[in-house]
Amino acid sequence: MTSLYDEIQEVRARYPEGSRSAVLPALRLAQERDGWLSRAALEEVADALEVTPAFCYSIATFYDMLHLEPVGRVTIDVCTNLPCALCGAQEVVEAFESELGIRAGETTPDGGITLRAVECLGGCGYATVVAVNDRYRQHARAETVPEILGELDG
């Protein structure tokens, strides 16, 4: 089994510009291993790339797809940026909250699902966009929330 350090070195080799260019893919590798980026994971990535943990943290806090706290086995992200907001994003968030019994930013008590309202998922022409474990669902509406959640069971 390849260590995280070795995997990061493989990624780093693809970026002739230097270590800093490899930070985002290296953070994704670390997150895939643990499901989130702990302080130790940020330090491990920083050591492997010869950058500071603060630099890694600055990248991790910028991107919605990187998690600095533990998340559920399933993450549901609802885009709330302007195009999605105009197409009912708040109602979609509220429908998920009602169905799951949690608020955006929380995880169900069983650790199964984390619901997040995020700034942008980059699908403005397909609003409202919902990402379930990074798989996009376009034109989501409050009335489609039960269907989206039903797909998780199957």
C-alpha cells in the first residue's frame, strides 16, 4: 500500500511549476483517506510538499469541497449563490432540513448525512444545483428533495 507521502510525491511530479501547484490535489488525496482534513493531515501535506501548514489551511478554507471537520458518509451540498437563490435554493435547503431533521452545516445523529449550504457549485445555468457526494443534481426544487433522498437508500 502506498503511503500518502508517496502519493503526494507522484502528484507533485506532475507540476513542474513547483510544490505550491500540487497543494489542492494533495489535499484531496488526504481528504479521501480520512474523509476530512484534520490538523495532522494539513501538516502531513505541508511536509510532503515543503510548504507551510498555514498555506495548506488557506487553500482548504477557500474551497467548499474540502472539509475541515468530520462529515457524514454522504454530503449534500446545496448551492446558494445568486442564480440558485433566484431559482429557490433557500426552499431546497429548508426542504432538506425538514426531511433530515438537521440544519445546514450539521450532520445527522447517526453520522450518515451532512447537509451544507455552499456558495457556488459552478452550475449557474442549471440552478438550483445540489451535489450529493460530489455528483451534481441539476434543477433541484423543494419538491424533488424526497426523491433525491430516496436515491440514497437504493
